[in-house]
Amino acid sequence: MSSTTSSTSVRQASLDACLARWKAKAGRVLDPMRQSLGKTSLQVLGVWELVQTQKKEYQDLVRRLTWITEQVLDRVPPDAGGDEATQQMVNALRLVTNQVDKFLRSQPLTPGSAVGGGSCDTVANLGKALDAVTLQFAAIHTVNVGLRLDELQMQNNASLASQGYAWIPRYGTMLRRPTPSSLLIADIPPEPVVFCGRDKLVKSIVRLLLQDRTCRIPLLGPGGMGKTSVAVAVINDTRVKTKYRQDIRFVSCEGLVSADGIVQALAASLGLQANSNPRKTLLQYLSSRACVLLVLDNLETAWDSEDKINVEQLLAKLAEISSLSLVITMRGAVRPAGVDWSEESTHLLRPLSLDAARQVWTRIARTTDSKLDQLLVRLDGLPLAITLMAHQGQLLSPTELLEAYTVEKTALIEEADGGRLTSLDVSIQLSLNSRTMSKSRDATALLSLLSLLPDGVSIAILRRSIPSIRNARKSASALLAVALASKEKDRIRALAPIRDFISTRYPPKDGPLREIRSYFAALTLKAYSIPKDRSKEALDMLSNEFGNITSIQLHFWSTPPLSDVDAGLVATLGLADFSRLTHYGDCLPLLHLAKTKLEHIGNRSGAARCTQILGELLNSHSRYGEAIQKLQEARTTFRRMGNLFLEAQCTRSIGDALRMLCRYTEAMANLEEAQAMFMLLGYRLGIAQCIDTIGRTLYLLHRHDEALAMLKMAKSMFVVLDDPWAEAQSAQGISTVLISLDRHDEAIAILEEVKPVLEKLGNKRGAAQCIHSMGDVLLTLGRYNEGITKLDEAKEAYAGIGDTLSVAQCTAHAGNLLRMLNQSDKALALVETAQRDFEAIGYPIGVAKCKKVRGHIFAEQDRKLEAETCFTDAMRMFQEMDMPQDVQRCRDALSALRAGHSTSSSSLSAECR
């Protein structure tokens, strides 16, 4: 018996025994998937009869088919339910088996018969199809099959190399060995069609490659970050091609898990004859070339394997070749040892900027709408995710895709074949299946928790907050090494598409989830210390963790079953109260979700509290009509429950919203009612807050002396109550009244004293208001350049905290200033912008004052009809708001316009705030 025949018999017997064991465990009835697997195994045994005397490459093909069939039998139990992924893999194996069987039955059955009808190409294509099944099996069952693939591939290559064939990675098949010139053309992939946001990086690498000395360049980063695209863009640069000419080598190492596998792939791409020492032959050949550029693409599988040391030794030998420049692309963040990598290019590839992401989208999808930026932000600059989503954008709008992505997550970002470069899920799963991840027991569990933390987290916090993950530092290092997470300053963070995939496929487990919820919920208690001396510390802490706390609370309310509802509600309300006080972030979606869930479980009190805070947040966002509706709803519930304290709080907030809508009579009635309830309860802080708001309402009614007295009373009460936050705000109100009374020096002194206090407390809105008021004083005193500078500074500060009302007021103020400086065209544009903003907010006093200013501008431009319309509309609005002084100003302006006189107002601030 020949050695070949003996090997064949052993392999056949091995499969027969494996199938017998599998059947012995099975019951009488198999589901369709397992019936298919059993039939496939019998078919493979039958195929062996066809190749007893066939060519060696046919026997090698069937050995590979047998090996993967055994692996599947060993890992697919005959007596348990199967998932969809395993079903697909078994179907793929059966399809390949049918193709092999059909091909072999079509071949002559004589030893050494000639290959006819393109049989060698067919063998290679069948081998490629079987490789796909093998890798699919590996992804599902997390087994190391790469080494066996290398061995089988090397056997095939060696067999066909002697016949003049070579393995061409780009085509994934065995072809007749080409000449050196045609090999170069075949080996270099074409330049990426859509390639944006990497120009600076490509230029820096090209510059290194064009130097007189050689260089070693690692391109590292997460899967889908565009490492291969950068490498391909570099080698397609005209100057690089001119320098290296025929000696640019691009070799895909995908699926190789050994140094020998890399050597074999390199040797095959160079057309080198197989011999007993392929590594030596390869190194000698490369050393003989005058100038070589070698690109090893997707090196991570080989490097992150049991053969890691040998792979690093091979890279070191390649780096020793004085004429060879080396570029590698590799998933992860750790550079292979043994090579002196170029310092200029050792950084990880970063996500694309929003501008670059827009360029990619536009080049591919060629459509856009108002939701595009929001969609791209969800993709977090990951090029593969953006590219795949942009292809979907050829059929669906960004708005439609954003809605779909919210439901389907990363499953939406996939093309039909679902390969590594056409499915984000597959790309991420490959990193999860890496050897580095398998060696770190808690790495996947840690990544599950990071999926809830969009702002990332420091290692120190991880160790404190999740004691059940005993070695958080080691687990974090594993995530960083495979680039499933990155380190930004002192925080470890996962990109948004990775978080979305993990949260869906590998959700956090109960124990660690409870721990991290408890830790971040405790932070929200800091919100209640904001009015005190240590408020800056609390504000900084909550600002840094706002996104994380919001994400964790959204997960809490959306993940059944709800447990420890009281603790969840305290955390949600604390975060929302912080957002209200500081104008930081957006808690409206969180409150809506919490309110809905609490109503569903019958928790009326909790739902009412969410409704109340919703109203107060809407009030702070200048959405006064909606705020009043929510506050009245909550007040009704509290009244029915007999909760006088919360009823009084709602009543005071309703009065504040009515004040901003210029409904002063109603505002005063609600504020006085709330004050009486707080007095009945003996709640001094509530009394002081009502007095403060009453003073601000009196100011808007031009009752300045009464307003000043009330604000001073409120300030004194806040001093006694040790509430520096509220004290500073009352001082601001006092300065505003003093400005209207032309007591400018006193106003400036108060503002200069209060501003640093507010900054120390972290009250950004209050500090911005101080700057705004200083600008008012300077403008009133005719110091226009200084005033306009302050106004711009205040506008920028307001925009930074999302205070749209104050931004619009600054815009209107600037427009009125330009009018008084006789720059009417610029003034008109600004005032019209401000009016639109006031209309969108629902702030009638701002709309009316903008109309009045526009009337003055039109009058100065001799556009009398438009001026009269503006003055008439403004006068009507002021009458509806019971503002007699402003009504009189409009009436005087109309009289002057009809008499042909100037309509200009002598008061600047009266027209804009």
C-alpha cells in the first residue's frame, strides 16, 4: 500500500468514526438541519471512493472537506437546538460538498489523467469556497482553524507550483505563473474610488517612502477604520510607483496564522519555486532587489496567534534588508516587536471628521437631508460604517436610515454577501474572536459595560465601580490591543458602532450591570449640592459623566423588568435637575421615557415628578407654552394626592413661565399663590424664590422701585439660607434694574463682584448674563466698541450652553446697535434673524420689539408703508401684553412717521431686552 493510499484510508476512517459517534448520541428524530449534516457526512465518505486513484490535488481538496466536516460534527451536538448562524454554515457545507462531488464525477477515473476543461481553476475555486465555510465555522464556534488552513493551502500551492501555477491572493485562486511585470499589475489593488479625510496621513507616508533610506510603517486601528485603503492609496501614488517600479508587493495575510504561511504567500506572489528552505529563498530574493516596497495587509491573524514569536522574527528579518521598505496593516493598537518602526507613523488611525464623513456620504449616496449629520454622528467616524450606510443612502434618506438604525443597529450596515469588508458585524466579530480576547476572561464583559458609556471611563473608575471584574486593567489592555476600544486622555472608550453591536449581541450581565448603575446613580446626588460652596466640583463631575449617566438611565428604563424603581427615579430626577440648573445636556428624552414606564406600572407619584421636571426643563429651554401645559398636569396630580409642597413648586414655575410670555397679571397671581403655600409650609427657600421672581416681573412692568425692593429682599433671604447660587442670581437682577434707573456705576460694581462668584460656582448662564449686562451699560454710555465686544462674548457663551432665547436677544441687541450707527442693511438682517428666532421660541415680547426696531429701520430707509405695518403690528402685540409704555412708543413713532419726522428712539436697551 502506498503512503498516499494509507493517508487516504486513515482520513476516511477518521470521518467514519466521527460520524458513528455523532449518530450514537442522537435520538430517533433529527431536526432538518441535523438531517442535512448527517447526509452531508455520508456524501463526503462517498466522495473518498472517487479519489482513491485521482490526482493529488483532488485528494488534498477532499481531505480539506473531510476535516471541516469532522469539526462541524464535533461541535454541532445532535440533541440540542441550533441557531440561525449554524444552520447557514451547515447549508454552506452541504452546497460545497455537492459541488465537489459533481466536479469529481465529471473527471476521468485514470491515475494521472490530464486536467481538462479548466479543472485546476475549478479546484482552486472549490478550495476558496471551502475556505469561506471554514472561516464561517471559526467565527461561529470560536476555534483556531487558521493553522490548518495554512497547511492545506501550502499543500495545494506546492502541488500546483511544480506545474507552473501560483496562488494569486488578489484573485483567491491558482493561476498560471505570470511574468514579473504582469504579476505586479495583478498584485497592486486599484486606488480607492471614494477616499476622504486621510490626505494628510497619506502624504506623510509617501514622504517617508520617497526618502533615500528605507522605513517601516505600521497602520494600526480597529476593524473598518480604513487601514487597507490608506495602504492602497499610498502604493498607487505616482511618485511611489516611479521609485519602486516593479518591486511593489502587496500581499494579503488574511486567514494566515503562521510565519510559514506568510512566507508561502510571499513566495507564491513572487513566483518563487518551492524548495526545502522557502524562507531563505525568499529573503535572498528580496535582498537581491535594488528597491523593494512590501505591504503585508491584515497581518493581525498571523501576529495574534500561537506562532506570534516566529511572525515577529520574520518581520525582523524583513526589516534587516537594507533595500526593503515595509508597510503593515493590522487590527489593534500594539506594534509587533523586533522592528524599529518609524516614529512619524506609529499612531492609530483615527475616526473620520464629520466633514470627511459628509464627503464620503455625498460621493456615494448623492442625497442628503436635515438628519444627515445626526446619522453620521451615530456612526462615530468609522469609515466602513459610513461607506456601507452611504450605499443604503442611494435608496433611503438619512432620516429614514436614522430611524431604521435606531431599531436595527449595525445589522443595517451590511451588503448582501456579509463578508469582512461588507458587514460591520462580521468585522467586529473577527476582533472579538481574536486570540488576545480569548486569553482575557473578562474582556468581553468589560466591553459590554463600555457599550453603555458613550463618553468612556477611566481605569480607576472601572476598578472602583465594577468589583466583580477583578482585573479591569488587564481586560482594558486586551480591548485596547485589538482596538475594540481606544484611549482618549485618561479614558477608555469604544466607538459608537462597536457599542451598538455589543449592546445588541453581548448585553451586560446582571451583576456588573447593577454595580455600574449604582456607581453612576450615586453621582447624581451631587446635583443637590450645586447651590452650595462645592458646586463647581459637583458641576465638573456631572458634566464629565453626563453622557454616561444619561445612557445608563435610558438603558435602565428601557430594559425590563424594572427593579429598584425608586433608586432609578432619584438618579433620573437628579440628572434632570442638574440639566435645568446648568443648561447642560438634554434630559427631555430620558424624562419622557421614565414618565411612560412609571405610568405603565401605576406609579402616579413618580410619573408626576417626571412631568414636573419636564415642565421646568421646557421652561429653561424657552419652550414656555409646553412648559405650562406639563406643569399644570403635574400640579393637578399633586393636588389630588394632597402634596402641597410639590403643588406649590409647580405653581411658582407656572408663574415664571407666564412672566416670560408677558402674561404678567396671570404670572403675579400664580407667584403670590405659590408664596402663600410656601409660607403655610414654612419653606423659606420657596418664599425667597417667589419674591425674587415677583421682583423680576415688576421690572418688566416698569415698576422699577418696587422691583428693586423685592430683589434686595430676596437676596438677603438667600444670604441667610446660605444659597450663593440664588444670591448671585438675585444680585444680577438688581443690576438689571439699576441699569434701567441709569445708576450705571452701581450696576457695574455689582456685576464685577458677581461674575467671578458665578464662575467659581460653575454657573455658566449666570456668568454670561453678567457679560451681557456689562455690554448694556457700555452701550448706554456710548462706548460702542467695548459694548459690542461684550455682546459678542455673551452671545458665544449663551450658544455654548444652548440658551437660544439669550442668543436671540443678543442678536436683536446687536441689530439695534448697528441701526443707531447708521448701518441699516446689516442691522435689518440681524433683527430679522432675531425675530425668526423669537417666533420659533414663542417669545412674543421679543417678536414685538424686533418689529418695532424694523419699523425704525424702514423709516430711515424711506420705506414708509413697511415701517407703518411694523409699528402697527408691534403696538397691537404690546397692547395684548399690557405694556402701556411700549404701546405709547409705537404710537409716537407712527405719528412721527406720518408727519415726516424722525422715529428714532433715545433708549437703546429698551428696544432689545
